Amino acid sequence: MPAVDGSIDLAGGDVQGGEQGLARRRTPPQWFRVPSNTYFNEGALDNLRDLDCQTVVVVTDALTEERGVADQIRSKLRAQHVQVFSEVTPEPDEALIRRGVAVLQRAEPDAVIAVGGGSVLDAAKAMRLFYEHPEMNLEELTMPFLDPRKRVAEFPTDHHRV
């Protein structure tokens, strides 16, 4: 049953009006796929020995590569070809993602391994998405938001208004 309080409905389709003419955005359901296995804590890299692949691209940042983490990953993998993309910076932009996609296109990996913080993980996911769906562009992946001026209510506090 649709909400009538002007709230955002996370399960629906179009923009509809709620009480008092407030717009309520209804969008199609969204989903995302996550790895079936996520490893953490001491010894987590040992699980890479079980990864059945021939070609791997490791996505990380320069500091993580300098600390030798990429070499540790390489030593645990049975893959014959391991390439490292270590250009990820905080808040990676589309140009960086596209450079990473070019690496994936050249390597044609069986697996992409991301090692690092949120920016590294986000960059690796975006790289894989554009690699698997080269027909897509960033504009198609961004959802337009409602005009923010229509989401702000004014409550003046001077003595002439209530």
C-alpha cells in the first residue's frame, strides 16, 4: 500500500504525490552482487590458494603495494599471470576507473582482487562493471535526484512569521 505521508518509498516505480503535494520518489528495485566469500583477519590471504584461476588483476593503492601486500597476494595465488593496478586514490574519478578498465581489457582476468579501503573496493567494483558492460557509461549508472529546492521546507524564525 502506498505511503501517504510524503516519505520516500524504497520499493516502487514512479514519482507520486503524497499528502500536501509532497513528491514521493518511487524507483525500481536495485540490487548488487557481492563476492560469495569475504576473508578478513590474520591468515585471510591463505584462502587465495583455493582460488581456481589463471589470470588475476589485483586492484589496490600505491601505499598498499609499497608495503608488499601485492607481493604477498602473488605468492599465495596459483594463477600464472598476476597484474597489479595500484593507481587508486581517495575518491577515484571516472578517468582512473577507465584506466583500470583498460588494464582489465588487456589482461582478461578470471578474477579481480581488491585489497584496501573503501576507495579501492569501490574502484574495483566500478572497473569490473565497466569491463563486463562496456556499453554502459557513468550517466546511465547515476540516478537523478529530485530537485533539492523541493525537498527543503522553510521555517522562518523572525517575529513577523510563524
